[in-house]
Amino acid sequence: MVALLTQLLLVIRSWFVRRARLEAENLILRQQLVVLRRKSPKRVRLWNIDHLVMVWLYRLYPSLLDAIIIVQPETVIRWHRRGFRAYWHWKSRHLGGRPRIDSEIRALIRRMNRENPLWGGASSEGWRVQWETIPPRQKPAAL
């Protein structure tokens, strides 16, 4: 009983898969008709949407390459590979250096710098030299 039910489900599934492939093939043929009906002086000019539709349908049904007439099947595969490379190039791009600091924080730092002129490199350098001249037994243990 289970085997019969499994076979029945597989038959129904295969009918839907064949139907979807047939509709995809019709879609690609209609897209080619749209491209050929465009007014172009000498040769067919494909737009980005044409590339996208053909590559998308190729990804769903690779056997549809037989239905493509206006371009060679190798061209569709090349578009697919180029899109794949472009995606991963975009995905792995260098996003720049250090992240931006919020403008409020920058304004606060500048204000603190103006209000405290003794802060900075020169005063800390003098503090370090002074700290090194103190003998170790007189330095507090907490520091």
C-alpha cells in the first residue's frame, strides 16, 4: 500500500515538474520574441533584464539551453559565470579603513581638548620621565 502511494505521489510530482519546465520554456521563448520585436537597426541588442531572465531560467532548468535561439548557449553560461564572479567580488570587497566616529563624539573630544590644554602628548611624556626617576621602592604597589 505504501509503495503504491509513493508511486502515485511521484507521478503527480513529475507531472508538475514537467508542467513547470514547459512554462519556463514558454517564458524564455516569449522573452526572445520580445527582444526580436524591438526596433534595432542592425543586430539584436539585449538589455540587462534579458540577461537576467535567461540566466535565471537557466539556473532553474539547465536543459532550457536548447530553447534559446537568439544567443548561443555558451553565452548564457558565460553571463551566469560573470554574475557569479561579480557577486563574490562585491561580497568580498574591502569596506574601507577605520569606522566613522559619530559627529557628537568628535565634537565632545574637540571641546574637551579646548577646555583642557594641559592634556596631550607633551604633558604625558613629562609625566613618564618623572615616573621613571622615582626609585622602585617608593612607587605605590597599586600602580
